[in-house]
Amino acid sequence: MDAANNTTVNFRINSWMENAGIVGLMRILKNDPRYLNSYSMSESAVKFDPKVLDNFSDLYFKFFIKNYGQVIRYSKIINEENWLRTLEDKDFREFDEKDLKRLTDWFDNIVKYSVNSASYKKVIKFINSDFDVKAEVKSCNKKIRTLNKKNFLTKNSDEVKEILQELINQLLKIIEYFSTSQAKKYFPAKTLNYIIINKAWNGVSFLNPQTKNLDFYEDYQNYFVIPVQEYLQEDHAKDKYVCSTCGRPVKKLKYSYGFINNMGYDLNKKTSNAWNFKNDLYICPICQFLYSLIPAGFTYNMRGQGIFINENSSIRNLQGKNDLVFSNMMRKISDSTRTSPYRALSAAFKDEEASGQHAPLGNIQLITYDTDHYNFQIVPIVASKVLTKAVEHTYNVKQTGEVKSYLASLYNAGISNFRGVNYYGILDGVMNCLFNNTNLFNIIYQLELLKLSNTEGRFYNDFQIMTVIRMNGWFLNELHKYRGSKIMKIEENKLTKVRGCGMHVRMGYDNENKAKSLAYKMLEAIRTNNIDRFMELLLNTYLYLDKTVPKIFIETQSETEVFKEYAFAFIAGLIGNSEKEQNN
């Protein structure tokens, strides 16, 4: 980072933390059209006008509300207004049990929950209104319980209409209360403090449980912004300390990395980590401000997962790649709670490829965040090439005629309650393996085993299994090519033919259970790398059917990985069914 002066503040490309803060700063300023010209970029630095700091806390929270606020409870309160007015306009003539269930679920899980939450109690003092929302909610609750009595809707039509008229009128007033400017400012921001912002930093300012200032806008401005303004106005010629991040002079050893999650500790409380028990890892207020912007630079979903691409070749590339991931996440974040950072990354990768602006991800640092921990990966060149192939290879969806990439076919593939998580995204598992230079054999084995056992909560089909098998083939080919090792190339057309062989074997059995039993035995043989056992099962099968064993298995017996790849394709056909998403 460069030294600051009274006209501009400069931030240079540095480590991932500084770079995430830089991306966050640009996103926050871009979020408000009035500040589009308040910063400028060079190849390796960003500079901004300190005048934007005057009301920066407003810009800070406005960014999170605009982008993440669409999927929190607050927005779900506001968004039901049109539906309620439609019921009212139709004079409740079509109101039925389905509408009652929707109304009850929305009221119980969204409205009543929000009003009774601890966050609401802390924010209510900032809402300038005499409207007693808690009393209104209590009154609405009684009416909804009455409507939910057995057969009440059908037996008491006149009374139902009267209750609904009063109820909807009250609910619209509650929505009006939550739609005031102060409510829009405080309610969503309070929620996002604890589901987005605290993923990057915690324990200070408004995220300090002991903070005395309950107005988090003021608290952020006082803790992070005003110290920067004061620093810029002071003379630092006689300062005897330097910031351990940027080298700026500082008068006092006051600020540290301790508030950044998993990246620092309180230097005033813990000195044993430092040489001679004297810590020197202090920072200036400008760097502290920059680190507070990390959550704006990351891309998060609503399950506490985040991602950042540390593409530090230039500011433009750093911003471009991360903004592509961010825009893809924001487009899908309200569609499904299953949206993952890896899915957003793959979608951004696809968009770059389609626009002809694709730059390889190979050798770029990728930082992911999950369950309160960071994971750091250097994306291997091999993984980048596999993803490129998965984007370039397409198929036609039979039902719609839509052309999709193989990579996109995995977006909605997953398993419920698997590997200790509520929902395991197959794309996440695949990309995590690729980014760790690991083959996909274990994932393929699990997918085929679960398919074979008809496990509930399995949201994938035969084509998606074959997609993972194909991607594994590309991975093995690219890996051995990169290493210069000589193995037989895995050919996609042969994988398709071998899968067809498995399908013909299944159809050759009179009893479907025989095919399943064979598949179980073959999977176990492949899991233990027992090629001899697999060949024994294969030979006995073709002897029983009086057919010739596919020669690919004879040719690849000496190359374990290649053999396993074709074996999994054979098993995929053996356990498959007629349901297809694509044209093979």
C-alpha cells in the first residue's frame, strides 16, 4: 500500500486479505451511482477520495442490504403485500385451505418470528413510529388460530370473510410499518450483521457483545471510519512505529489483526507468540478500515459459505473474476438455498468462456470459507483444463431442447444428509477434488452405490453419473499429460460404448436382482483395486450370456486407473434405467 495524503488514499495489490478489502471497497462505491467516480484504478492499485468517508457507514450497510437483503425474513415480510392485496381485491371469494396454509406459514415463520426475535428488540428504538407492532401481531395471531380451527372455513363463510377483512387490514399495516425508511435501514442490516458480515470479522465495534452504542451505523463509523479521517489530518513525521501491513507511520500500537476471523489474535492479551514477548504486528487505522471491507469483497451464500479468487495479476482482473462470481451468486441466491460458491464459480467460468474473455484459472489462489474456517487452494492447471472441457462439451435437454454444458448438468445434483451435511452438492465435491489434484473415483463409487441401493434424498440421474465419469477421464488424461507419464488415453466414445455394454448385460438378465447383485460385487472389486476379481465377474457374466467380453477391459488390465474408469462406466450402464435428460 502507498502512503496516504489528504487528497487520496491508495491501496495496492497485496495478500488475499488486502485484495478482498480492495474488491469490497470498489463494490461498495459502485453500489451507489453517486460514487462511481470517487475511485480510480491503475494496474496494481486503487485510490479513492477521502470525502466518501463522511457517510461511509451508510454506503457500507446499503451494499449488504441491496445484495443479500433479498433473501432474509425482512424482505419476505414486505414481499407478501401484493398477494394480500390480491386476496382483498377478490373479496376473499377464492380463499381456501391452500391460501390459509400459506398465510399461516408466512405469519408464524416470518412475521411473528421476526417481531419476537432478539434482533427486533434491539432495533425497535430506532424506528420513529407510535405503531404497536407487537400488539398487532398478537391480535393477528388470535384471528389466524380461529381460521385454522377444523372445518371453520367451510362452515362459517360470513364470519370467515369478516375475520379476513380485519386480519388482512392489520397485516397490511404491519407491512407498512416495516416499509418505513428507518425500518428499511435498520432491520435488514441488523440481520446481515450476523449472517454475512461476521463471517469475515468479529468481536469489535457493533459485533462486540459489550458495545455501548446500539446504533451499529454510528458504531461502525466511529470505530473504523473516523480514525482514518483523523489519521489523514495528523502529522506523522515524528511517529516512531510503522504499520506491519503497509508501512505507514503510526503514533500508537493500538490496532491489530485480532478482529479478523481465524487470522489474528488480541495482541494486548496474548504476547507469548511474539519474539521476546513484544508484539509488533500492529496496523494503522487505514488498514483496519480496509480489513472491515473483506465481507464485501467475498461472495457468500446464505449457508455461511464464501469464496474469493485472489487473481493478483492486476486490479482489473482481480475485480473482474470476483464480480463474475458475485453476480452469478446474486442471480441464484434467492432461487435455492443450495446455491454454493463453487456453483457460482463454475457459472462465472462458463460465462467467461461464452463471452470469449476466458482467462485460465490455473495457478490462481482460491480462498473458500465454510463452517468458520478458511481453505486455501492454488487452482491446478489440470483442474482449469478439465473445467474448460466441461464447459465446452454440451448436450441437448430432451424435454426443452435447451443446450447445456456438462458442467451445468451438475448444478442441481446432490444428496441430502450425506457426509455429515444436510445437503451435499455433487458439483462442490467434484470441484473440491479437482482443485486438490485428486481423482473422482471415490465420488463415482458413492454415486453408483447410493443409486444401486435406492437411497432416499438422492437428487441425481444416470447422465450426471456419466458426467462425473467423463470429467474424471479428462482429469486423468490431463494429469498424466502434465506429468509426462505414458498411459493409454481414456476416450469418451469408448466410455459411452462401455456404458452401453453394461446396459445390454442388464437387459440380458431375466431377473433384475441379478444385475444389481453383479453391480454390488463389481463395485466392491473396483473399490479395493482388485482387477482380477472384476475380470472374473465380467468373464462369468459374458460366459452366462454367451457373448464376447469388451476388448477394452482386456487391453487396460495393466493400467489400473484407466481400467477403473471404464469399469465405472460399465457399472453405470448396469445400474441405469430409461430416464434420460439428454440425447446421448
